[in-house]
Amino acid sequence: LTMCAELLPEELATYYKRLYPTHLMVQWLSYRSPAYFANREFSMTLHDDIYLRFLSYNYESEFRGALLDRRPEKIDIGAVYSCRPRDRATVSGGAFQAKEKELVIDIDLTDYDGVRLCCSDARVCSKCWLFMRIAVQVLDRALRCDFGFRHLLWVYSGRRGIHCWICDRTARQLSANARTAVIEYLSLVRRPGDKQPQQGQQQPPKCHPSVAAAADAIRRQFDDLVRQQDLFGTKDRTRALLAQLPEDLRSVADTAVASWLADPDAYPSLKRWKTISKFAVSRGRQDVEQQLLIQYAYPRLDVGVSTGVNHLLKAPFCVHPKTGRICVPFDPAAVDSFEPDSVPTLAQLLAELSSASAQQQQQKPHLMAYKSTSLKASIELFAKFVDSLRADEAQAADGAAAAGAALRDASNGGEIL
Amino acid sequence: GSSAEPQVRLQFYRDPPSGSEQLDTVQNLCLARLRLLKAVEEVGQDMIKGSKEYMERLKMKLGKLDLGASLLTTSGVHVDGLRFREEIRRDVLSHFLLRLAMCRTEDQRRWFITQETDLFRLRFQLEQNADRSRSSRFSAVAAFLSANGIHFDSLSDAERSDLAPELLAATPGIGSDAELATVAFYRAHFTEALDLVRSRRVYLRDGFAYVPETGVVSMATTRFRAHLSHQLAVACRALPYLGEDARLVPLLGAIAKNLSGDEWTAKSGGPAGVVLSGQVDQLAKTSFPPCMQHLHSSLRRDHHLRHFGRLQYGLFLKGIGMPLEEALKFWRGAFAGKVDGDKFAKEYAYGIRYNYGKEGKRADFSPYSCVRIITTNQPGQGDSHGCPFRHCGADLLAQRLQAAGISQDQAQGILTRAKDSQYQLACRDYFRAVHKLSSDHEVSINHPNQYYEESRALLLGNGQQQQSARAPVRVTKVKAAPAATAAGSQAAESDWLDETIDQEMSQVDLSAYEA
């Protein structure tokens, strides 16, 4: 089987037919309402870079049919519109509007190139993945504790990034303005090339609880990061660190640095970091230590991805064209043990399928074929996510129904249940 | 008898007024409120919104305007019932009328929402201040909120002390536990306090924001903006069904146009009377806006102008009061040396007569407004038309400013404005610089002919300051020109960024691919 230089249509066909979790995807995107699914925009990138937008499907069978027919190399999920995207020409211009969509976050390792010293551009290794782990921990906490979001789908984007789909009803109904506000709240560090985010920060020693919590999460992993990236190992990197210290700390730091540079081997990165951070804290400048942690390791967010209600984002379980890896969901609580290198590739899955014994193939129906491959865990994770989502939606619907019944009873003079 | 409670003046504009009014009154009210909102816009461009200077300046400017004084009166100031009702009616009526005038295009809606929201915020803050210094227990703010069904959940003392460390750490402006205990806190869903969330100035937990009483204005304003934006979208959809009104619709259209300076028809003779072809050189030096000065000097230098340059400049000359015969004389003379009499008559005279409505469809073309010059017919290599602040590179622009005798400091300010895409403000600052005016001098440049008129008025010793809002004249052509970006980029220090695109107004890219 091919090592993925190119995705072959036949291989994709097998993938969509036997492994891709079509039913779960439809269940997810329906949120218990068939009309919701029918009004959802999809886009597909086919072989030879043909790009189709404003696709929509009324039923699961249509969706599955399209997948098998078109064998898309990439599927994007867009917004839920005021009518079926494929019928948009039948309504007057202003009536076709994006109504709802999950709030999404996209984090890419290339935005860390200022501090990611082991690799650059497209290259990713196990060392730089630590940045992503930290990002997941920081954001997962903030999204759940600060914003109260509960249904977060974290997905590996296939090569060097992660996506987060925030699927709560509140999140789906946010306006573009609200989405921007959420992202700006979460933005503490500029990406290279972004304009300065709002300077709403407090003056020291005040530190917003969210920022303090983020610094705490980073601190737990920072020693490892410093060691692995050799973050302060050269003269330049050390100078860069010093340049971020405020005036009152810098002069004393200069002396320490002189001794480091005189005998570099005796002062590895971690030792240098510990010296500076302890020094700052001992001078009552915990805020400086926090700022440094954040500067080096806080997630860099792509604001543009999150802001638009009609923005399209790659769907989970796509195959990444360059690496062949599947864009699998993962459990944020177990992010420390998530290894991009262990994510199954299409080639690998197809091999596993064909090596499953003929008997096994007879016993298990088509739809369960994934259970004999490395995709099993990811799909089960996805299934759990979808179940919990649907349970919530059912409860919300019941709540609305009960409220409706109570209103009816009240107006009939009956007792309120 | 009248109730002892003060009257509440602040409006959410939920219910449209009913009754009938004279068309005159309608027009006057619309214009009065429009001038008010333009003043709000101007102060908002010159100062940081929400700052003390901003509030003082706005109070001063609005106080001088018709309608402004009554809008700024707070609820504590008692006036007799009749006058009170009249003032409320003028407030509500003018707002709803302007909604109709400004609901048609997205840019108009956005402008209207921004200014009305800023005005609302000012009035709310004035009411809060008045509440604080009032001796009686009446709170106009509380009365307003409850009258409009707006309820913010307040924290009990116990709840507040439970969260004290987080509230203290998250909320700016509160320095100690003792101080914290004196501040009322409200709990609202984070979507109600977006401005505060965006800049991380409130404590967030489980989707709820804990907002200090100073943040109530932000929450009320958020609701106001959301409500208004929704209502404008509704109004826009309902507009075609307004039915009839050959009176109202053109009036509203003219008012909207007045805002963007799109339509400008010369009064007969112009303020300088008739302009002769021999006067142009001198007038160009003293009173032409930079765009027209450039066209004029290119014309003199090259003895020629390309099509769009002739169009832009020719219509401008018509607007300053040059009659057709003088125009023909002028252009023939300008082209002499390059184009002989016969060729001129054959190729260019027709075009000039066409612009004056003497040929072809005989439409009386209006001189281009700033918005039009900035946004259409982008000049290319060898062209001289367009807006120099928009179309010239920074170096060339700096050079021209120096050549015009403008000081380094002033030039720097103008260049910054141009860089920030605030072209009309740049021109305004240019106007002030060349006419040696202070930076307080009230003027706003929406139209090259307006620049000319303001300049002539100054130089001819006409002491009164010209009102920059012109009374609307006949609408001859309806153009869908977008408002210039002068209204856009505000300094990033402001909390109140106008970068919102409400869901109702989000555009869908239908020009993408077909399935």
C-alpha cells in the first residue's frame, strides 16, 4: 500500500465505505433535529483540487452517498443556514443567512515559531508537541470553568495543530461579535503578524484569575519545555529572556548572566530559568514570572477562524493529504499521553482491514469494521461525545416542553407542574 | 395631581410613536437629530470615547444644538408636564424617523447604530451621575431598566464575600477588600457583558460575568445596541411595504444622502457668483481642495487631462459656478498648444456640453462627492484624478504638503490620518492648516465643492461659521456609494470598537463555487 504522497480515490472509497463514522457524524451535526442537519453547509475538496461549496444533505443516506460517490480528499463543515444551502438560489438575497455554528478554535504550531526551537515550518516532532499539550490544558480549563462550555470536541488536525469544536447550544448561537469577545478574552499572546490585542490587563500586582490559572497550568509543564527546547541555551535566547524583564530586575540579572556566559556548560537552560524565576518571585514580582510563562507557552490563537459565523473548518476524521494521518478526536484529560506519531494513517488502517481474518470479516457487519483497526478508540471516544451531547439536547428539549406545558396549564387555570 | 417622582427621560425606543405630524416638522426633526448624531461622530473621532474630556466636549457641543439640550437633561430636573411630554415626543419621533432613513444599507445602519449607542451611553452615564448625587432614593436608572423589562441579577453580600478574592483580582478600579464591600455586583450571562469580557475586566465563572455597578452601563448599552440593530434589520425588510409615500420616502432618502454628502447641487450662481475662466488660476491657489489643485496643475503642465480627470475636474468647476460658455473657453485655452481648435470642437466640446446637460440624455450631473472620488475610478499611472490622501503614496503626499506651506507638525498629523484611511479627516486637517485655523474650527469635508465654499466664505470675510450639514436638495440620482471609512478606525485604546457585524447583517459570499 502507498506511503501517502497522494491520496488515491480507491483508498478513500474504502475508507468512507468501511471505516468513516458517517452515522455518528450525522448524529452529531443534527443535534436531534433533521432540519438542522439539512440546513448545514458542507464543502468538499475532490481529487485534482476541485472545490465544491454550499453542499447540503437532507438525510444520512444522501450524505453517505455523496462520500462514496465523490471520495473527497477534504471535508469542511460550515454554518447552519436559514434554508438548505443547495436551495439558496430559490430565496431572495438577504434571506439566505448563516444562523448558527459551533464556536471553533484552531491552533497551529507554526505560530509558535518564535519560541519553538526544535523545528520550524512544517516539521513537527515529539518535543514541540508539548506546546500543544499545554495549549489544550490551558484552553480546556478556560472554556469549561470560565465560560461554562461543556461539549468540547478536541481534534488533531493531522499534522501540526489541533482544532476545538465547542458545541454547546449557547456557543452555536453566538453572534460574530460575541465570538470575537470570547477569543479576545482568551488571547494573551500575539501571533507573529497579528495586531496588538486589547490591553485590558490589570496593572501589577493584580492578575486576572484566568491569567493566573493559565500560568499555573503552564508552570506544571514548563521545566520539561525548557529542557526539551533548550529554551535559554544560547547567548541570543538568554538575551531575549533578559530583555523581557522590567528595569528593576534587569541589573541584578545582568551579573548572573555574565557568569552563565563565562561557563555555559555549568548552567543549562533549566538552571538559568530557575534562577531568574526564583529571583523574580523573591523580589515580590510573581507577575513577571507569570508573564514570562505566558509569553513562552500560552496558546497562540487564530482569531479569524473563530470569528465568522459562516467560516468553514475541516471536519474530524478527514485524512491529512501530506501525512496520511486521520484527524482523530482525542480526550483532553489524557492529552499528556497523546502522541501524533501514534495516530493511525490511512495506509495503516487499510492494511489492518485486509489482514483481519476472513472469518472476522464475515462475522462483523460492514459498519463495525473499524473495531478491528487502530481507529477503534477514536471512534468510541467520538461516540461518547455524541451521546453526551444528545442527552443534553434531549433534556433541553424536555425542559422547553415542560415549560410549555406549564404555561398551557397556567393559562387553563390548572396547577403548574 | 402630578406624582412626586421625577420623570424618566432615557429611552430604549421600544415602541414607535403614533399620531400625525406636519411634513415640515418631520423634516426638521430628522435634520436636528442628524446634526446631533454627526456631532457625536465628530467628538468620537477627536477624542477617546468614555474619557472625561470626551464627555465634557460632547455635552458642550450637543447642548448648543436644537434637540440636544433636552436630550441631555437628566430625569431629576423637573419641568412641567406639557413641556416634558413634548420633549420626549421629539426625542422618540426623531429617533424612529431616522431609523427609517438609515435602515436601507449596511453602512448607514452601522453608522446610525454607532452614534445612537454612543449617545445612549452618554445619557445613561449622566443619569447615573445624577442618581448618585440625588438626595432622594429615586434612581432614574433603576426606573428606566425596570420600565423596559431589563433585569440584572444582583449579588447578595454573602455571595460577594465568598467570591471576594476573585472579584478583587479580576475587577479593575477596586483596590482592597474594604472597597470591594462598598461596590454592588451583578451576575449576568457573559453574552450580556461582551465589552467587559473582551478586555478581561470582569470575573467569569461557568459562563457568568460578575459585573461591578460601573459595568451596568456597558451591559445596558450592549442590550441597546443589540435591540437597535435587530429593529433596523426589521425596518429594512419592512421598507418596501411602507406603502405610498411620495412625500416621506424621498425625504428620508435625501436625508440619508445628506449624511454621505452624495448629492450636492449648486445654488444658482454659487457663493462667489459666476466664475470666469480667467479666475481659475487664482482660485485654485487659494480655495481649491488638494484633489482639484492637483488636477488643475496637471492640466496646466500637460495641456491635457485624461477622461476621468476631465470628468472630476469639469463637474467641480461647474459646481463652483462656471457656466458652460466659460467652461468651453477655459478648456479650449487649457488644451491650446496640444489640441487645435477644430480637434477640440470635435472631440472635447461635446463632452463638456454633456456634463452641463446640454447633450444626450440632458441629465444635470452632480459634481462628485469625496466618497465617490475615493471609492470609484481608481487612478492609474499617468492619471491625476482621485483623492490625494487616498491615492498618493506617503512620500509624495508629504512632499505636496510641504509645497503647500504646511508645517512639519501639521503635515505629520495629516499623514497619519491618511495612513489610517481617514481621508476626509486628513482633508479637513489640510483645510485648517492652509487657512490657518485652530484645530477646534468646526468643519467637516464631505465634498470638494463644499471645501471650496467654506474656503470662499472664510476668505471673503463672511464671519459666520458655515453649517457643514447642508439642507437636502433634489435627489437626482440614487447611487449606492458606501460611506467613506472615515467613520471606521478608532484608536485601539477605546473599549467601544465599532468592528461588530451583527448576525443580522452578516454577508454571505454567494460569489463562491457552484456545486
